[in-house]
Amino acid sequence: MKNSKNLNEFQIENDGTLDYLKLEDNSTSTEQGISVYFRNIEENLVKYIEQAPAVFGAVAWLTSNNILDSLAKVENVQIIVQKEDFLKPDTGYIDPESWKSKLHGKYSKLKCSIHRGEFEYWILGATSLESDYSLDPVRCFGNYNFKKLPAFPRMHNKFLVFANVEVVMDCGMYPVHVIKPYAVWTGSFNFSENATNSLENSLYITDKKIVNAYFKEYTQIAAVSEKLNWDSKWIKPEWHVGV
């Protein structure tokens, strides 16, 4: 195969004898609330993001302009990215400093008004009870591969949990966010420009048991996450269970 900029557009050679046989989009949905996507993945993900009152998740790379712009429209966003290579330039960028500036600007437009203490049914809500409860919209988790080993443990997830958020008054005194997850997006698709040109797959699932499992996994990763540090490579988990 010749060098193809977008593998989704590639077609097998056909002499015309069976010209109806082509490489096609096999995306489909079931009546049980499961959809699978093989083409136009970013477009479908953006659609789900912009419908959601809140988005939580763990994603190895979060660099796509379209996805970041859609997340900026959401009221509450909290995503964990992998620490190693979170500043790796995406397609079309060569200069690391200009890339870092661009990515920092995109991340700074995301917002999250939900506090750790409002995850009261999950481990995240029981961490570092004496410290600031606020949650940065983007945090990181993982090892720092200072030896640049080709094989190295990573936070390699690619999932988002979509949730409704109900604001109630606690003891009639102050507002509290009640988080109600309703769907999960997962699969091989990295949230990057390069992934849109690659052969990937993604699932959108509304089964409550599966959604809750992904949300619990997110809260565990978030509980051991770290603040993004745009200057230093050496950072460590910020919180612990308890006071």
C-alpha cells in the first residue's frame, strides 16, 4: 500500500468485475443501547460530548482540536491523561514549545465546578479530606519514563463517562452536585488528530452496570492522579485516603 494520509479513505483495487464490493463503514447500533463506530469516530464522539451536562474519563492523549473545543462547551469536565508524553506534539506540529502553548490554551478553557467531596460514594470523595476539594478539568497519572524505554507501563485508557448532574441543597444551606452517569464511550480511538486518520473502533454503551463500572474505574484513577505540571517532569500523586 502506498503512503496514505487517511487510512479510512483507502480502497482495495477492483477490476470492476465485482465493483459493488468495497471497504465500507460497518458501524451499527443495537436495541440494547450499544453503538459501535469504525468511521467518522470523532464526529460521533463530539455529538455525544455536546449533549452531556458532565464528562468524566481517562484518556491516554487529549490533543484533538475538535474534541477539546466540544469539551469547552460542557458545564463540567474532568479527564485524566497519561503523564508520559502528554505534551507529545500531534499531527501537523513540530515545535514543542508552540505545541505546549497551544495545548495549554485549549486545556485552560475547560471547566469543572464539581468538588472531590461530591463523589461521596466513591474513593475519590474520601481523599485528602483536609485539603482543597477542587478538581482541575485535566489531571494526569502514570510513570515518568526518564530512560525513554520503548516498553513502559502507561495509563493507556480511552474512555469517557457521560453524566447528568442534579444540584440539590444540602440541609437547605448550600448546593451539592449529585452525579448520575448514563453512558460510556470506549475503544481504541485516541483523542488526537492522528487517530482520525487511523483505523480505529469505538463503542457507546448505555447499560447501567457497565456504565457504573467505568465510572468507578475513573474515580479510582482520579484518586491517584496528579496536577499537570507544565514545567517539571517530576510530580507525584497529590492526595491520599483520609484526612
